[in-house]
Amino acid sequence: MNKGNDKKTQNDKILEYMKKHGSITALEAVRNFGCLRLAARISDLRKMGNVIERELIMVPTREGKTRVAEYSLKPELKEAKI
């Protein structure tokens, strides 16, 4: 996270987007944040402790359909208190 600065990083924006919308694809990252390397940003977010899953989904194209990665943020698992 970007601490001590009002300008949000791509990591901040992507994490906020996933919290609000539940998931993100590379096309959404390019359109919304100009992020051309979503997988790298996802790697950064995972290193920060975020649990992010990847699922391959089918999306329509001009020539039919193709698979793309959709990343979704999973809530942290909380330890059971005994």
C-alpha cells in the first residue's frame, strides 16, 4: 500500500477495485488503470498478504470466444478461537 502519499499506486487501485467489484481481468485493468501487467500487480498484492485466486473464464471475441484469467480477492481466513 501507498503510505504517506495521497497518490494511489496501481496496486492500491487494483486492490480497491477487487474489493468493490469482486474480481478483475487484464482488460478491465488496462481500461480502468492503464495497467498492462496485471499478473505482476497481482503478484505484488499476494506478496503483501492478500489471498487472490485465478480462474480462467471464457469471454466473447470478434472471432468467437477465448479464455482469460480473472483474479478474485478472497477474504482472509480467520483462525478459530478456542
